[in-house]
Amino acid sequence: MRRSLVTIRIRGPRVAASSFGVWPSILIASSRRLLTRTLSEHRTRRDIKTLSTFSDHMLADIGLGRADIEHTVRCGVTPSMRCHTD
């Protein structure tokens, strides 16, 4: 059985797609997003763990309290500043 290729346009240049449609590109894009989010969360948890090993004196030197570590790593600012997570 022979499958024919069709040319489709998806927000830009023409792309050859099989008779399966565009689901492979959607699957790849979703996989990339999942991988990006997973790696980002891994880096965030690693940074929180690293800062948690610092002494209270070292944290005070960089302007953090122990309770502020997670918020600061996730938002990039101390809790006294606004954090927009939307």
C-alpha cells in the first residue's frame, strides 16, 4: 500500500506531511514542552537544595532568610517584593 505525501501550511513555510496529518508535529512539540518544564523544575529543586545547605550567616549575607529560599528561587525575588506567577 502506497502512502502519498501532502503539502500543508502551518503558520509559515510549507511542510511535507504524511497522510497521518499533523499529529506527529503536535506530539513532538508537546514532548519538548514537557521536557523543558521537567528540566526547569529539576534545576529549581537543585538550586533550592543547594541554598538549603548554606548556613544562616551565609544566607543573611546574600539577603535571604531560610524561609525565603523556595520563594526566591521560584520567583527570582524576595517575598517582600511582588511575585507574579500568572
